[in-house]
Amino acid sequence: MADQAKPIRPLKNLLAGGFGGMCLVFVGHPLDTVKVRLQTQPPSLPGQPPMYSGTFDCFRKTLMREGITGLYRGMAAPIIGVTPMFAVCFFGFGLGKKLQQKHPEDVLSYPQLFAAGMLSGVFTTGIMTPGERIKCLLQIQASSGETKYTGALDCAKKLYKEAGIRGIYKGTVLTLMRDVPASGMYFMTYEWLKNIFTPEEKSVNELSVPRILVAGGIAGIFNWAVAIPPDVLKSRFQTAPPGKYPNGFRDVLRELIRNEGITSLYKGFNAVMIRAFPANADIFVESLTDLEMATYVSPGALLCTAQSLRQS
């Protein structure tokens, strides 16, 4: 007798996906801290070595001076935001696909998938911007020698007191400039690679887990190849003192190119790429949740959540 379909449990799937996202943040945050510190370090004076010579030097110095907790500064903000961010992201992608389909069974072209992915980036900006603002400020304050904020909540309160909601949402345009094209690239590349990896006469839904891992990991690399220049500008702008860049990202870009050259737009590139593949090698777990949509969790989180997802 055929197995009966299990009922869809949105709350359970949301909690499982959220837990997966938290695992992803926990695993990837140390390299994110390294990335932000490399992006925001001031240019070295003539004849003086830079504060950090590269990814591993920054990692080593942070670990030696601040201990393991130094690598996890500012993690509370993305931990709080990861569950709604994932939900909004995939809602935006699904909506972007539906808006381009005349019929539900229509297969979208790769440019259409790119457009749907870009819409997901628009949707997530409202959650990402304040989280990124708070996270970046907390990540750099120890290396700057000033301890202004005691934690994420204290940071949010002081930002609001100083500049209102605009202070918390500083960097919104740059977050859009980063996430809109990067999300489009991620979803398009992921779907393209899944199709490439699918054997002839097989369905994409039958793709093996290792191939999905590779597709997600490579898509993450493509995502960050697009995202890193606006991410550098965003990190600089969000951590700058009030009034330093009155014309927004144009002032940041002008200063960076003038003082440090075009390569400065790729600061933190190595840290991003080391983190990109494992952090984005997401699992398509439709067979575990019996949903008609793609639910993504980190590979590490799969070990933590797969058993609970199977139990009904």
C-alpha cells in the first residue's frame, strides 16, 4: 500500500530551517569577522606595515588578542535575523518566479531565474540592513581600540538615540546594490548547475545530495564574486563616523580608489571565498519535508535537523 503523504507543517519547517540558518551563521561568522576587519582597516602609513597583512594574519591576531570570542563579535544580530531572512528570501524568489509564469508548470529561462533571484534580494534588504549595520560595528570596535557598545541590543539603542531609524538603516542602498545582483546570480547559477548535474532521462528532483552540495557551493562562489565590491563599500560606509561620507557610496568609492586603488574593492576576498563554498552548499530537502517548495539548510545543520524532520 502506498505511503500516505505527510501533512505540511509550516511552523515545524520554519523552525527547522531557522535552526539550520543558525548553524550556518555559527560556522561562518569567524571568517565574516575577518572579512569585515580586512575591509575596514585604515590604509597603512608610508613605511609602516598594515594592521593585517591578509586573511590568516587577521585570524591569528584576532585569536591571540581577543580569544575565540573575538571571532564571534556581533553574531547576535544575524542569529536573530536569519530565520525571517530565509523565509523572506525564498518567498521573494517564489513570488519572482510566479510573476513571470503564465502557467504554474512553465519552465523559466535563466535570465528569468536571475530576475526572480533579484526580487528575493529586494525583499531581504529590510532585514539584512540593520543586522549588517549592528554586526559590523560590533566586529570592528575591539580592533579600533574603542568599546562603545556592549552588545547588539545596546548598539541598536544607541544608534536609534543618535540618529533615529535612519541610523539603524544606514547602508540600505549599498545593501541593495550587493544583495539584488548577488541573489540573482546565486539562484540562477544554482538552478543552472542542478540542470547540468542531472543525468539524462532523470528529474532534477532525483539529483544526488553530493551533486546538490557542489551546485550550492559553486553558486555561493558566484554569488560572492558579484557581491564583494559593494560589500566592501557597505562595510566602510556602515562603520564610518556620522558625516564622513555625505554623498554616500560615491564618497566611499572615490576615497577607496584614490587611496588604495581598484584592488581595494576586493578586500576580504580570500576570507569570503574560503567561507563561500561550505556556507552555501545548501541541501534540497524536499524529500524530507514533503513540501512542493525548496527548503534550504546548511550541510552541518542537516545532521542536526534531518532526524527531527523525518519524525511526524
